[in-house]
Amino acid sequence: MKQRVITATIALIIFIPIIYFGGIYIDIAAAVLALVALSEIFIMRKRIIVALDATIAGLAVLSLALPTAAFNWLPARVSQFDVFYFFVAILLAVTVFTKNRINFDDMGVTTLASLYIGLGFHYLAATRNIGGFDTVMYILLVIWMTDIGAYTFGRMFGKHKMWPAISPNKTWEGSIGGVLSALIVAAIFLSFFPQVYSMPVMLGLTLIFSIAGQLGDLVESAYKRYYGVKDSGKILPGHGGILDRFDSMLFVLPLLHLFGMI
């Protein structure tokens, strides 16, 4: 527990100023975090992170994680997603040049991981730079309070397992407690820092975001269990890897774009 507290304190000391100042600082942070998260996928799969496919995948994830403005130098007809597809095509070609030593299944996992991670971290920066500091703090509080509430209520009242085959410690009581915690804290925050929609609509979205965050957590639990690892990495002592800390955000942040908040 002491190690977890120390790591969390140091991470917040670094992370909060980056969020506060935004701009190029969070753009760079999002890109670096995306690369580290992708490397964790490769390590879980017991793949070499300096291999050809890992390098191309790194470029693919950057093509999504970087801000759209970073591609303004391209012809108007070429979109950011076109750049991503270009690297996906190269990944597919690798299966030919390696004579299926790196096969189509490998490239499928790599492409999906690049898409999931790249878009997630892209919208981390976009939430701050487009939505503003208040918006990013709102969604972080929703995610954090969902986690804290789920843990607390699960410990106190948890009896009914949610998906024991995927995450044996999660309970329905904890899940409901997490949602309620997120709604209460969001209502308080929104009273002082209103967002683009009215309070009732924002609370409805908070409900969706809280549930989506828990789903993102379960998704990460599923692939960690599949690969037989406890944590996605060791970069954050006591907390695991970047994917362990950002699993909920990778699911939730793109929803802010889909619901017109950024």
C-alpha cells in the first residue's frame, strides 16, 4: 500500500501540471503513453518490442495518438486515418516478407491494439485541448470515483460476482456503488463547472461513462487473463503498467467525442 501511495503521489505531481497547461505538453504525453501502452501489449504477447512489426505498429499508434493538426502538412484529401491505414497495409505486407513467421493473426492483434490505444490517447489530449481543463477534470473524476466507489462498496457489500471468469474480485454491488459515487461527485462538480449540456443530460452521460469505464477495466482484465499476466507492465510500482491505469479512460474518452462534448 505504501508503494502504491508513493507512486500515485509522484504520478499526480507530474500528470496534473501536464493536464493543467495542456497544449503541446499533453500532446507529447499522450504520444509517449500510447507508445508505452503498445509496448506492454507486445510484452504480454512475449514479442520483441524492437522488431520490425513493433516499430511499424509504433508509427501506426502515433498516427492516431498525435493531434489532427500534426497532419496539416498533408494534402487535404489525406486524413489522419489514411495515414493509419498506410501503416496497417505495411504491417500486412510484413506477413509476406517474413513468410508467415509473423502471421495474419499477429497483425490482427497489433492493428486492433494500435487502434484502441491510439484513439484512446488521442482523445485524452483532445479532451484537454478542445474541451478544456474543466472537461478533462470532470471525466477524470468520473473514472476515478467509479474505481474508488466500486472498490469500497465491493469490499463492504460485495456478494454477487460480476464475471468471475474474467475478474474474480468484481461484484455487482461494487459496480453499482461505483456508478453512484461517480454520479454524486459529478453532480457536485457540475454545479460549479457546468459542461455543454444541462445537468440532467450530463448526469445521464455520467451514468454511461461510468459503465463504459468499468467495461474498459473488464476488457483489460480479459486480455491479461488470456495472456496469463497479473499486470500489463511494471512501469508504475504498485500499480502495474500504463494500460492498468488507463484501461477505463481508453474506453471512455472517445465517447466524449461521440456525444459532442469535444
